[in-house]
Amino acid sequence: MQLKRAFYIGRFQPFHNGHYSVINNIEKEFDELIIGIGSAQRSHEVADPFTAGERIMMIRHSLEDTDILHYAVPIDDIQQNSVWVSYVTSRTPPFDVVYSNNPLILQLFEEAGIETRTPPMFHRQKYSGTEIRKLMLEGEDWRKLVPGPVVDVIDEIDGVERLRNISRSDA
């Protein structure tokens, strides 16, 4: 029996309830899901405060009580779009369909002859990594926008304090 696999890529800075909803919708149609941790080399920046390992923990712990068979795979930005798809496929199990909302990613996989789909956004204004990081910086309530295990990971690594520290100017 050949398994049907999907590939879903995002930065997951942090993994939030919108991502969780997308994964639950994708999972209904596939046997396994490969989750690409995009921009894996980036961390400790305002737009990318969490390491690839921390994002893997967020996803793993958020999905551990589900039946979703998944792999979380770090994917670095290699700055060579013409070979990026082969870079990705050399680091992942084989997959049948790519899910992304990023036009460049969709274009690159389409040019490589791999089926692409754009998942519906789940309350995009509310569930946005940018918005969640902003709430963290402002001391507002961000915790209800992410799965409970993500709160635990961010608390464990003192992620809010990290984000506040790296957002400061040295001026």
C-alpha cells in the first residue's frame, strides 16, 4: 500500500491555532503529513525569534494527542530558487501535494511538476505570527491564539523575554 503524503511549509513563528486548523484539514485527505519548518536557519530575530528546534517542539507537542502521522523537517533558506525544490525533496520523505500560501513556493513546486494547493486561511487577522509576536511585545494576551503546548514551550525557553530583548535598539 502506497501512503499518500502532503507537504505543508511555514515559518511557524510561533506555531498557532491557524496552523493547527490547516493541519487538521490537510490530514483528513492524507495518510501522513510532512511539515516543513521554513527559514530554519533563522532565530533570535524579531520576525523569527524561535529556533528550528523550538518550533519542532511546538509542533510535536501540539500534535502528540492527535492521530496525525507527521514529520517536522527543518528547511533552510538557500537563496537559490532554481534548485530549492530539489533541496527540499532531498531532505524530506516523498510527497504528493504541497500546501502553502506563499506565491513563490507555489510557483517553484508547480514549475517542478508537483501538485500545489493553497489551504484556506483560518481567521488570518487573528491567527498571524506577526500579530502574536506583537501581542507578546506589548504584554497583551497572546496565549489563547496558540495551542497550550506552544505556551508551555515559549514559557520554558522564556521566549517572550527573548523577543523583548531582541526587539530593543542599542541606541
